[in-house]
Amino acid sequence: MVAVCELNQPTPEAVLGGKPALVVLLVEPNEPGNLGAILRTADAAGAAAVLVDGGVDPYNGKTIRASAGSLFHLPVVACSAADFLVAAATSGMQTLATTGHADADLDQLLDDGTLARPTVWMFGNEANGLPESVLAAADRQVRIPIFGRAESLNLAAAAAVCLYASARAQR
């Protein structure tokens, strides 16, 4: 038996129209396990939606397993990052782009109250990060402070740290 089904997902504009406090935008995620873990974390942190621009299929079997059911709890919307950022700019949500080379760090934004505002967190893939065009379009570029000798965090771990920082500040 074979079935062809159409997913009924909201448009990016409809996501923003709901006045969400927290949204995730992923650009070219390339590891299905990381994508699934980010979906699960976004769900747990109370995000309204996860938007995906390219990369691995959110309905890949490994992604579905790693999401532990969260794929069915929140909208996962395919979209163009550039188009979404234009819409986000008029919605009143701030856009924060993660990069290891930013001047601002997550602790500073938590301390100064920035993270209490409605936020779109943007994450790129592990190999390349976010494209320059997305970094340039963001309201702020943010890095996660690393206190040990590790060079970086795994994408899913970085997303968890950022999403929970916003969730805590917003509550």
C-alpha cells in the first residue's frame, strides 16, 4: 500500500503572524541527527516553529527518530532564509545569528535583557556556519562563550544553549 500525502504546514508569514516569542531558522542543516535533536530542543524550549532553508530532509528517518516525536508537535516549515528575514524584520522579532566570531556573547545578551524579547535564532550547518548574507541580515551576531579548550560546540548543543537562554529570559 502506498499513500501520497500533503503536509499542512503554515507559511512563514503565518508563523510570524501568531506573534511567537521564539522561532528557530536553520540554514542548510546537513546532519539528520542534529536536525532531529534541534527539533526536540525547540519543542522543549517552547519555540513556535522551526524553519528550514535547504539541507537534510526534516522527514528523513534519522531526523524523525532523533526528534523523539517533536516533529509532530511544532510546525517545521521549508522556506527561504532571505525571504523569512525580510518578513521577520517587519514583525518586531529580533534576529540573532550564531557565529563563533561575534563580538557579543550569549551571557551579555542574557544579562542586558536582550533575550527577553521575541527572538528568531538562526543556526547554520556545522561545516560552514551561516552564510555571510544571513549573518549580515541579522540584527545581532552572537557567540556562545567557551570556557574550556574546546574549539566549538556541536550544532545541536549550541542550539540548546541558545534556545534555553531565551526561554529562561522570556519567562
